[in-house]
Amino acid sequence: MSTGLRFTLEVDGLPPDAFAVVSFHLNQSLSSLFSLDLSLVSQQFLSLEFAQVLDKMAYLTIWQGDEVQRRVKGVVTWFELGENDKNQMLYSMKVHPPLWRAGLRQNFRIFQNEDIKSILGTMLQENGVTEWSPLFSEPHPSREFCVQYGETDYDFLCRMAAEEGIFFYEEHAYKSTDQSLVLCDTVRHLPESFEIPW
């Protein structure tokens, strides 16, 4: 039984062992979209159609021996073909949370007599974010009107959240592929810190 650290990556629609992880860099902070940059190799796929990978869900799993230490899932937003040494192909990939798509769309609209939870719920639903939790400790009254004027949905969401003192983060499950966007108005709802041994 191996006790070392290893990393696996799965992409929806491809075999589980399609890629081997060479390296990765995860950048994650409060009230911003995480960015996962991966260097990968594949012996099975010396040539891939980009449509097989782009906009698909990808799952990075960090293992210590046979035990899962952490999982990160998101949408493949960038995919690049690298060097082919005749035995394997090198690829580069970027993965972001589903909320990343909200930065691709601008809107002009008015919300009337809605509170922040309702406004954010509409924005998230329209952008395909189905797993989210509003953990609010303070009351957030309805607004008579609220205008989105030419902003991307992501910029509008961030502005509205900031005006209400709300921050957000992606909560990754450690033993499953579950992942949820969490919106909070107090640090009491932040997960407890812990150390991953590596």
C-alpha cells in the first residue's frame, strides 16, 4: 500500500485515467473565483478535440496513500495542447468554479422590492450555480430598486454583496465531489482551519 502523496484528475465524459497530473497550482481566497492551473500528460489521448474538455466539469483529488485529503471541482475554462514526445502528450488546463461563467455576460436590468438573497439567487440560478448556501446572521431588508447597468453578472454580484457586507467562498467537500458556494455576512460561518499533512 502506497502512503505517498498523489494527485488525480477526472474530466466528465473522459475515462477516469485519461490524464496524469504533472503539477498544479490552486489560488483561492475570499470573495474571488478560485483558479486551478494544471499541467497534465496523457498516453491515451495524443490528440483531443477541445470540445471534449472545454466547459466540462473537472475533479482534482489529492490523496495521501488511499485516503482522500481534498477535492476541488470546477469548469474547464482553458485547455492547451503542449509537446508530443510520441509516447505521451502534454496539456495545460485552467479550472474555475461555475460562477466564473457570470463574468461572460453583461446585463441592463432593474430589480424591484427584492432583498439581497433574492437578487443573488436570481443571478446564481441564471448562471448555472445550483449549489449555494446563504448563511446570513443579519437582516438584509428589501431594496426599493436596484440597477444592473452594463456590468457583468459577476461584477454586479460582487458589488451587491460588498454593499451588504457579504463575502463568499467555495466550500469543497473532502470525502465527496460535493462543492457549494457559501455566502456569509460574518466570519463565524467560515470553516474551521485545519492542516493537511504534506
